[in-house]
Amino acid sequence: MTSKQACSQTIEVLEQQFGGREVSFLQGRGGLPYVRLATSKGHSAEIYLHGATLTSWCVESSGEQLFLSDSAIFSAEKAVRGGIPLVFPQFGPGTLASHGFARNRPWHVVESKSNSSECSVALQLEDDEGTRALWPNRFVCRIRYSLSTKLQAEVTVSNTDRQALQFQWAFHTYFKVADIAATSVRGLSGLPYLDNLKSKQSFVDQRALATISEEVDRIYCDAPDIIEVLEHEILSMTIEKNQMPDAVLWNPWAEKSKGMSDLAPDAYRRFVCVECGAIAKPIVLNPGEVFSASMSLATP
Ligand code: BG6
């Protein structure tokens, strides 16, 4: 499907093709379409077709788990500030715009499923004239979000080109926290990290718990597959990643936030980004090969 065809996925057409009791299609902020997943057990999630960005995940017993900036801009040109923006094919700055183009493109829905305990939706982005003008590669990228008591995100990137494909990938998840000063991250102790604030110099984090009391922007390499977010040293979120070696810890803190038009000056106090990805060593796929990775999020 081309992006022209993707645009023809009106809410009515989406509802007819993929809608059901647990899966509905609605018009959201900025007039952009989104899909809402809602289980009979009271869990819900919202995913915009714009960037396939998941903007909300509510757990029945404990409410919203993700941070979404009150000043987030919902427009075709801008990435959403919050939720889970998808980073592809480039992490950070480079020849493409920051974090690549996937988070700014219209994705299209290709599948939805539901049963008594889980519902899911899959969205796809493939190369078109627009992406090839920026990045001359043919690919198909698919993401499936499944909602049960957990939230699972599975990604595949297929190389449909005749040449090798090289890219980075990350789930740029913004976890909502009550107070950044009381937040810590477990699982990064003893790991080498590249410090984005110090020209990517490498250091080792020796702290048992990574706390955040100033701007932090680090790529932890070969991080364990289980990483935990704690509030007041009590577990609030378990992140399980597969086939993504790296984890980024990011919070812009006060000064950096002032320069961000889509983030209120004190909003940095209410989130921490723990991003799972394949970043330090880009993925290389030969023609016909497929990269698969997944992330699962669960509250205690
Ligand atoms: C993080 C990067 O992943 O994303 C930071 O490590 C960057 O360097 C941050 O500032 C936010 O990026 P953006 O493009 O969404 O403002």
C-alpha cells in the first residue's frame, strides 16, 4: 500500500475493515485518526496512525502509564512529544532529521485481532517516493501492539531492496512518573554507556540504581533484557526487551526543556524516557532478511 492509499484509510473504512468490540477508530487531536484498543478487563491503549505513535496506555487498576506532553503537537510534520514514538531508520541526529522519519509518516493499519483476554492492531510503513527521496532504500516496517494485562510491541523490518539495508531502531518510551526526584532505574549498574552530553564518550555506571537529578542522555550498551523503573524505590514498571541490545536513559531537565516548544517548562519532572533499541551497532540486513524485536511493558 502506498501512502496515497494509506490516506484513503478513512475512519469509516478502518472501522469497517478492522473495527470490532475491542478495536475502534476515531478522530483525534489535530484531526488525525487513531485506533483505540480496550479490553473487557478495563485496559486500554491509543495509537495514532501518524508515526504509529502509541499515545496512551491505561491499566485498569492504576490508570495512565505513559507521559504525553500537554503541549504535544499533533500535525503531519511533527513527532508527538510523549507516548512511544518510533525511531527509525536513524537514532538521534545524522543525515536525516532527528530520530529518522518513521515517527512523522502516516502508517496504515494492516491487521487487528481480539479474543477474550487480548486485542491487537498492526500498522505498517513501507518506502515510497517520499521516504526514498530522504533515504534511498526499499523496506517494509511493521509494528504490532497487543494489549492484555501487559502492553506488548513487536516490530519487524524487512529488506525488500536488492542492496543491504543498514538502520537503527528504538522505542522512545516516555514513562509517566509522579516525581522525577523520586524515580530511579534498575538494571543499568556496571554497564558502559555513551554519554550524548559529552560527545559520546564512554563511561561505566556503577550506581545500583540510576537516579536523575540533572539532564541525562545516555546510551547504555548491551543492557540486560529486563529493566525496571522504581518510584520511591518501589517497582512501578518492568520493561522487557528482546533483540534490542541497547537502552537509552533520557530526561532533558529544566534548561533543555525551555528550548522545547512542545514541552511545558516543568513537565520534565513527570517523565523518564527509557528507550529500548538497536543503536550503538546499527542493524545490517541483506536483501530478503528480516529484523524482529519486541518490548513488553508491565506494571507490578
Ligand atoms: C533521546 C536522545 O533519545 O531523544 C536525545 O538521546 C534527544 O539526544 C531526545 O534530545 C529527544 O529527541 P527529539 O528529537 O524527540 O527532541
